[in-house]
Amino acid sequence: AQTAPKSVIHVVTVAWKKEATPAQIEAALAGVQELPKSYKGITRVWTKTHKMQNAKGVDPLRTHAFVMEFVDEAALKDYSGSDAQKKWYEVYIPIRESSTTFDITN
């Protein structure tokens, strides 16, 4: 449809390592919020979980999610391995147990 955006929504659910502290988790999520400043291909970011559903029995439990909106598929592709991603990964990867990612577009 003509009204369908060409942007790509990058949805990530995260399970943290048991030893991850609340301060480390907050720093990782704050880092997501800062990504549009260091990578022009990201237009918007969401990090506040409003509701978590169907998590019962999931191991490891994914307690947080974040979403990044990329201008287009090329911006998402170019983000992988970028300096912005590498810098954020310094905070995120050491405390991430596992994650699930969905990239969604029209």
C-alpha cells in the first residue's frame, strides 16, 4: 500500500545473565537510547516494556525488550558491525545471556 512505510523495525527480546546488575541493565538500555545520535540510520528507539505476555516457562526468561526503527533495509544492514554497534556492544554483550530478534518491514 502507498501508506506502508519502508522503514525496518528491529525488535529484540533479552534474557540477562544472572550476575547482571540492575545498573548494568539500565546502562545497556540507555545505550540503545543513545544509538540514533551515533548512527544516522536509526530514527527511533523504544526501551520501556509496558507489558510482557506468555513468558511463563520460558528459560532463560526474557525480561526486557527494545525496538529500533531503521530508515530502510540498507541502514539495518550497514548497522551490523558499525562503530556505533561495536561501542554499544561493549556494554550490552557482557551481560546478555541470550536474545531473540525480529526485523520487520513492508
